[in-house]
Amino acid sequence: RPTTNNVYLPPSPWRVPVIGNLHQLSIHPHRSLRSLSLRYGPLMLLHFGRTPVLIVSSADVAHDVMKTHDLKCANRPKTKVVDKILDGGRDVAFASYGEYWRQMKSICIQNLLNNKMVRSYEKIREEEIKLMIEKLERASSSSSPSPVNLSQLLMTLTNDIICRVALGRKYSGTEDAIDVENIVSTFAALLGEFPVGEYIPSLSWIDRIRGLDRKMEEVDKRFDEFLERVVKEHEDADKENRSDFVDKLLTIQRDKTGQFELEKNALKLIIWDMFLAGTATTLSFLEWTMTELMRHPKAMKVLQEDIRSISQNDLYVTEKQAEKMNYLQAVIKEALRLRPPAPLLVPRVYSEDVKLKGYDIAAGTQVIINAWAIQRDTTTWGIDAEEFQPERHLDSDLDFQGQDFTFIPFGSGKRICPGIGFTSALIGVTLANIVKRFNWKMDVKQQRVHDDLTEATGLVIFRKYPLIAFPSPA
Ligand code: HEM
């Protein structure tokens, strides 16, 4: 056990001067961190440059971090991207734990994410899903079936829905269209980029050469211009007839009698979070679930039968029907287990010294929880843990609300994702409808060229190559 002045530190892989353990991370850190944890254990101490980073790779240790010490580990590290774009963490996801964070989160829940609000967007979801189905029908009904870029269609769906519920209208497909999708995906990619200068200031020139700094400036500017326009449109609009999320935020902002003053910039940052946290994760989930279903035709068939047994005569599967489909719910859980959209969750940082499994952890140590590794751990999930097997959830009460640390795709504790209800409402009904109406085949040509399971890099993991597939009428 490594010790320094009677301080007991967790096991650490060998590190080199200046860069620490950075050379041991690949472009897919969840994978390389799991390999390291198989040698060094479920609690390892790494150094990114000089910054100590704790890597958690078992449900047992995750429990101690996110439950036993939840409050001491409820802050987020402040990175350069967070500093620049999220105003040093004045949004929800990167705010330090405390009153400001509580108020910001509560504004999101009360005005957008609670069950009642989520239910009230059902019509919007239905209209947008139907629009996507029309596009799929056109592609599948032509005499020579044409492939569709399913990743692109799902991106448009999730973006348009969040635009409509949060901003009151869509910004795609109109004369004054704004490429929100592009801004959001560029930012998602930036958050996942490894800013070398962050950890090794003397090497910050590398980030400049990689164009990281420039991309950051650009995306910040573009989103800011977009939000300026959204806010102006809302301020100019006839208030009698509208009450979307931005309207509600503006009302809170104007109300100077409340205890919490929502600054103009904070309003924008809330919208940033809803877009980023809401679209990137949901898109990644849908993309990978469809990929796994196409790779597992048996599971696809059972799913189609499950959907048809409950929604036999209706053209459109409703949300109520989707909730009753046991196999569909099992598919959702299995995809969240095997392909958690945020495999390393969102990093945290210790605000106080703690003892963890007998080791001394200093305040300021960052924490990465490798949910991807935990959810593939053979000691809890069995020898077929790497396999896509929705059946494993059929007779199980296990859910993803953060109580069971073997399954934490949305995190747990104080910082658990507040968008579980929002995303659950959308993913079930989307999958049910596209799987009921169409038979799906991957574009084999594309599969040969690119491995169909290649992951892109980032905090949220998309497919590296878009999912191109042939829908045919089912
Ligand atoms: C499949 C979809 C989603 C997944 C897998 C996901 C996953 C996560 C994870 C892992 C965290 C960090 C939790 C932790 O630190 O313990 C998180 C935080 C967060 N998520 Fe989600 N999320 C999803 C959808 C959404 C949606 C739809 C929204 C809102 C529209 C949302 C809003 C947020 C926010 C605001 C936070 C920060 C919470 C905080 O730091 O207090 N998420 N999410």
C-alpha cells in the first residue's frame, strides 16, 4: 500500500513526470480506465498532470462515494471549457453544490422537468415522432428502398422537441433556420476533448495548436447569438398566448420580489444545459439502442411482438401503451446498461478530506465513476455481462433511479440527473413507433467500411459513424 507521511493512498499505476498517467488514457478513457482497474483495483488514484483523480470501478466503491460521502463529493471540477462557456459553472450541471445550484435546479424541475410538465409535452412528442415516421415511410415505400441516416433523423427529433418545449418553436427547416444541432454537437464534443493545458499549464500551447481555444470561442459566440435572438423573440412576443420555458424564465427574472435573482446570463446557461444534457444523451441512447437491436434480430423480433400485442390496431403507439410493454422497458434498461450515454458520468471533486475504504483522499481530488465498467462487471452481471440480453431485466425490479449502484446510467445522490422523466417519456414512445412500423437492416456496405460499433470520443458517446439503415414496411 503506497504511503506518504502516514497518508494511505489508493493504488496507483506507475506515472511519468509532468504528464502523470495521461499517457495511459486512450481516446476511449472508459475502456482504458477499466483495463487499468482490472490490474489496480476498483479504487485507483491517477494523476492527470499534477491533478489527483480517483477512478471508481465497482458498485461497492461507487456506493461509498455517491451515498456515504455524497455531500463531500457533490462539486464539479472547473475546467477551461466550463470556465469559458458556462461562466465558470453558473449553470446547473457544473455549479458548485450549494444554494445557487439548488435554486437553479429547482427552476428547471418546476418549469420543465417535473412529471406534470413532462406529461404536458406529449402532443409535441407525438407530432415530431409522426414527422419522422413520414420521412421513414417515404424512404421505405419507394420501389428501390433508400437508406436513411437514422442518426441524423434522431438528432433532428430530439433537437426539435427540446426547441419546442423549451423555446416555444423549432429553429430547423424554416427560412430563419439556425443550425442548433451543429452548435450543440460541437459543444458536446468540446466537453469531451481533453484540454492538455488544463492539467499541464506548460503544455497549453498544444490546445491552441489543436484549435481547441478557437473552437471554444466560436461555439460560445454562436450559442450566445442564438440565445440573444430567442430571448428577444420572447420579449417581443404577445405574452397572452404563450408560456414556454423561456417565458417562465423571463417571468422569474422580472420578479424582483423573490429570494433568488435569475441573472440574464444564468437564464442562458440554463437553456445551454437543457440542450446539451437533454439532446446529446438522448440521441446517443437512441442511436446505440437501434444499433444493438439491428445487431440482435431475435431481440428485435421479440420487441416487435411485444409492441404489437399491446398496440395491435393503432397506427401510432401511445406513451401509455409504451409504458406497459415489458420487453420494451427491458430493452431500454439493457441499452442503458451496456451503452450508458455518459460512460464516466459527470466528474465530481472532493470538497473535504475523507477516508474511503481505509484510504486517505484529500480535498480537491477529482472523482471519475466508471459506470460503463461497473455495468459490465461480471461479478454482478454474470459471465454474459458484455452481451446485449434484454431478458435479464424481465424478472427483475432493478431500475435506474440511483438506488442500486450496479446500475447508475443517470448517476446517483444529490447530483443525479434531473432529466430521467423527460428522457424516459421520449425514448420509449420513439422506439416503440419506429420498431413497430418498420423492419430495419443496417447498410451492409457501410458496415464493411466502418466497424458499426466504433465509438466517437466525448463526455457523451455517440457512434463515430452515423447509423445508416434501410427501413422497410413491417
Ligand atoms: C438518456 C438520457 C440521459 C442520460 C443517460 C443522462 C445522464 C446524466 C448523468 C450521468 C448525469 C450526472 C449525474 C451525477 O453526477 O451523478 C446527469 C446530470 C444532469 N442531467 Fe442528465 N441524462 C440524460 C438526459 C437528460 C435530460 C433529458 C435532461 C434535461 C432536459 C438532463 C439534465 C441534466 C442536468 C441538468 C444534469 C446536472 C445535474 C446536477 O449536476 O445537479 N439529462 N445526466
